[in-house]
Amino acid sequence: MPEPHLRAADADRVAVATVLGQHMSAGRLTVDEYDERLARAYGARTYGELEEITADLPSTGLSPRPEPVRAHSSVLAHRWDADPHSWRSWVTTSLIVLVIWAATSLATWEFLYFWPVWVIGPWGAVLLAQTLPRRGCEPGDGRR
């Protein structure tokens, strides 16, 4: 942990709260002790105050101060890529709107305007556009 006199950030307080939760789950802290220490953690201003809260507890494997998150470029590049769940949602929604259209058409005994195309088409085009460029560009493929 950094020097005790330095001011702590919200992320530091959350990390200590997480550690306290693990100790309560393990049975090292009662609910009352957890609540009291949690209130102290969120009220702490310095690293020294945060360190006092967990000083009598063993290490849980989590560092009280989280490391900064470094996003890998491939993670950022594929963040908006379609996943199988998106396709599953598209198929489910497509079936629902098709059934509604078919039921209303049967109820009137005539083919109504095929409005489901405005739900199915654009959404499917976006999913297809997101999925096609990534095919064949798997990690280790050598292509970019």
C-alpha cells in the first residue's frame, strides 16, 4: 500500500470493502464488525486509515488497492462484436414479430403490410456487419 499519509481514492475504499466482505464470508468478521469497518472504510481519507481497518486480518489474495485496468487492443476492437446471444435474441424477436404479423393477417383473412421487415432487417444487417469482419481474424491467425 502507498504511504499512509497519502489520500485514498474511491477505488481504494471499494477494494477494502471487497476484502472486508470476503473476511465476513469466511467467518472472520461478524455482521456488526463488518458494518462498522465498512462505514470506517468509506469514511477513510488516507491509505493509513484504510490499512488500520484490515491490519488484524490475514491476506485474502486480493490486494487492497486494485491495479489499474489496462484494456488490450483486441478487447477494445471487439467490444461491440456480435456474440451468439445477440443472434439468439434476434431469432427470438424475429419469430415473435412474425407470429404477431401472421396472427393479425389470419384474423383479417388478408395479407397485411409486412411490417416485421423493419424489425428483422436492420437488426440482422447490423449483426451481420459486426460478425463478418471478425470471421477469420481470430487471435493467432496472423491477420489484422
